[in-house]
Amino acid sequence: MTHGNGELSAASAGSAVDSGIVCEGCGCRFEKRPGITKRRRFCSLDCYRRFAKREHHACFRKDAASRVCVGCSTPFRVTESQGGKRFCEKACWRKFQREHPVNGLAGCKECSKTFKRLHAGQLFCCKTCQLAYWHDEDHPSWKGGQYLGGDGFVVCRTDQKRGPGPSAGRAVYTRRHRLIVAAAIGRKLDTQERIWHIDGNKSNDKIENLYIFRSQSEMASALGKGYFPSVSNIILEEDEEGGS
């Protein structure tokens, strides 16, 4: 009910808000309009987000158990899903491993240097020795020098080595169909040249299934016009050379 000057009466103002709600996040009291039927637990969205993040953290979980860090003796809390967690953080665990090696001294399998193990399965004194030892066929993940890439092409290892950089000295891998075409035509493929698989199977690198385009734009133009090669032009070039 309003008066002539447009102000709300005291009774109407008292019924418009409810100041008896306590925020579960920050504990302050906030007002709720009578038109909102859903029960409100928080005074603002930011307060709800802070509360939700805190509830999911082990430090504030009611079902979390108290433990003492083995490394720094600092008390911390863990949930049931964290199982046998013994350290408050990863940095503390690393420091403890350095100061308390599992099996004491050991000999590096590559350089035979004596070093302190950080864990029972450590076989090398450094990353350089590990890369040098697990080389080519000796590596546990060796797959014969080739693998099927995520784009469907077969990738092969070459005799080339990488230049200066973090991976210097490592072997260079390239797509197998480019190596096959280069061997068939007797020269290295230009970087602009593209190879098309006639049957659509990217892993079928038979010479009769490959077609050379001079550039990416030429291939896109031909395919855009609906021209899909059905015969390999590599075989035609070989036949011409044989007849000349």
C-alpha cells in the first residue's frame, strides 16, 4: 500500500524483505525477497563458489583424517580416496627421497658411475645416460622403426639426425609414402609436392596406389573440381623412362 507521496508504508516495507537468513558461506545475514520461492543458502554467487571450493578441499572435509607429514612433520588432512598419502606436498616428497635414498648407492647402467638412488627402480644417474642406453632397438617401446600416426599415415625412421636443439642427434621420422615415391623416381621430393592415395587408404603405400601433385594448391584445385586420380602417374613416368 502506498501513500500519496509514493513511499511504502512501514508494514509493507517489513513484509517485502526477510532479514532472518544466515549465509552458510560467510555467516552474514542477508535479505530475501518474498517473490523468491527457492531456499537461498548464500548471500552471493561469489560466496557460494568459495564455499563449494572449500568443501571439496581435504582441509575442510568433515570426513578427512589428520596425519603428520613424514618429511617435514607438518600436520595435514587427507580424504579416504587419497589412500596412503604420507607427504603434505610433492616438493616435500622429493626432498625426502633425495635425503633418504631407497637402496643407497647404485651403478649407472650406461656410464657405470656410482650414484644415490631416488627410488628402487632407478637405473641411470641422469636423463642423458637413460636416453643413450635406451637407443633404437634397445628401447622397450621400439616398434621396428615405424608406427601408425594419428592422421592415418605410416611414419618411418630415417638415417638423418636432428640438428642443434633439445633433441639434437635424434633420428628424423618422416611419412613412409614420401620415402617410397622418392626411391621410385630417383630423387628427393620437393617440400611443395603432395602425395595422394588413390584408394583412400592412407596406410596403403604401394607404388600403384600413389599419385604425385606438384603442390598443395594443384591438389586442392583438382579435388575441388571432382577429379580424383584413378591411375598412378608414378608408374607412367617409370614406363616412359624405360621406353626412352
